[in-house]
Amino acid sequence: MKQGTLARVFIAGVFISITCVMVTLAGALPAHAEDAPSDDCQASAAGEAYRNLPAPYAPGPSTAIVHVRVGGQNFYVPQNYFRHPAIGCGAEEQGFLLRVLLPDMEGYTAANADEIEGVDKPGWGRRMNILVQALEGARDYMRFVFHPFSGGVDPNGTYPTQYGLLHARSNRVRSGPPHTEIDVFFPAGVETARHFIVCAAVEAVPSPGCAHHFFYLGLQTKVTYGRDHLPQWREIETKVRSLLDQFGSQPRKEE
């Protein structure tokens, strides 16, 4: 395997700036008349504004349910989980971004506000972001993952195993600076892999993170967390799926 090829393929996925995430989510589509519920739901003004101009992170402890739809899938998410505001009211959106605390998937509360906002100390700590996107709004995922991934990694190659995954260490991109070094973790049968993890190298940055990619109900899901949580990747993926399952069930209205 050519390490430079692997690095060039995946560095785009690992070091996507927060601006790129913002722009992707800011392209949420407005609700059509047939999309809106009949109970006089009021769309979020912040979510509408964010569609055109990314809004700052302004979390709060409110647990009011926000109805979002991505890729035709309905989610009913408590407001205190959103990293950025959603339009709500069942509008079809390109995606949504959540922030939780490990290991129990806590949303924002008055008690954990400093920790979940990251004002307590630098680095990832227990913070984790969950980005869910429709494939129509995630063409880069298809380009950077499947075709280049199977072409850039020799499926017959020999790799060491770590945490139950094959581990390929990249080289610096075009002899670039240390922060371009990455590690790629993927299951056997790379040509048909449905999930993989890309991490900043331990030596690359002060607080290396990992981008854990998988599919949930046909939606692209990227979970980002500190590299020190990498050994728990299975548990993390299971908990994220369970959380999304929970959000996929419409809460019962009180009589």
C-alpha cells in the first residue's frame, strides 16, 4: 500500500473545518406546505436564520421536543441536545448536529453547562459531537470513503490489528507538517466496509480526535470524540444508535 495515497484520501475527512460542517447544515431546506404538521407548530427562527447564515452555538437546558426530518426519517429531539439550532416542525433538513457527554449521552443541563460547552478545560474530555446527514447532502462521503477507500487501501494487504480493527498508519501528506498525520481503523473486508474511524495521530496535535463514520437507517453518521475514547468505539457506536432510536420514536402527548 502507498501510505501517501491513503493519507491524501482520508485527511479531507478528518480535518474538515467546523466551517464546512456549518455550511453543510446551513443548507437545510425550508418546510413545504405538505411537510408542515397541522397543529400550528412554530418553526424555529434561529433554525430558519441558520439555514442562510450559521448561528453561534447557543445551547440551553430546555427539553422541548424539536421535530426534524432528514432523508425522510423523522426524529423528535430534545432541544438541549442540539449543537446548532434546527428548523423543526417536520421540515426536511440536510442534517443535524448534536453534542453529548460520554459515557451516558447526556444533553446540555444547567449542571453540566461548563463541561459540555468546553469552558472547563481544553481538549475533548467527555464531549462528543454527533452529525447525522442525508446522503444527498453528503456526496463527499461517497467520494472520500467508498471508491477511494477501496482503491487506496489494498484489500489484500497485511495490517496490524488494534481494538478489533485493522490499523493503517498514514504518512505526512506530501511531506507536510506533523498535524497532517492520521491513523485509519477499519474492519476486514475493506471493499464493503460500512464503518471506519479516522484519527489524528497521537503525535500530531495536543488533543487528537477521531471521526467515527457509520450508517444509521441509510443516513451518514459521523461521531467525533477524543482519541482516548477509541478503545470504546463499539460501545460508543451502540449508544449512538440507541440514542437515535430513542429520538426516532414520537413522544406520547399527555392527555
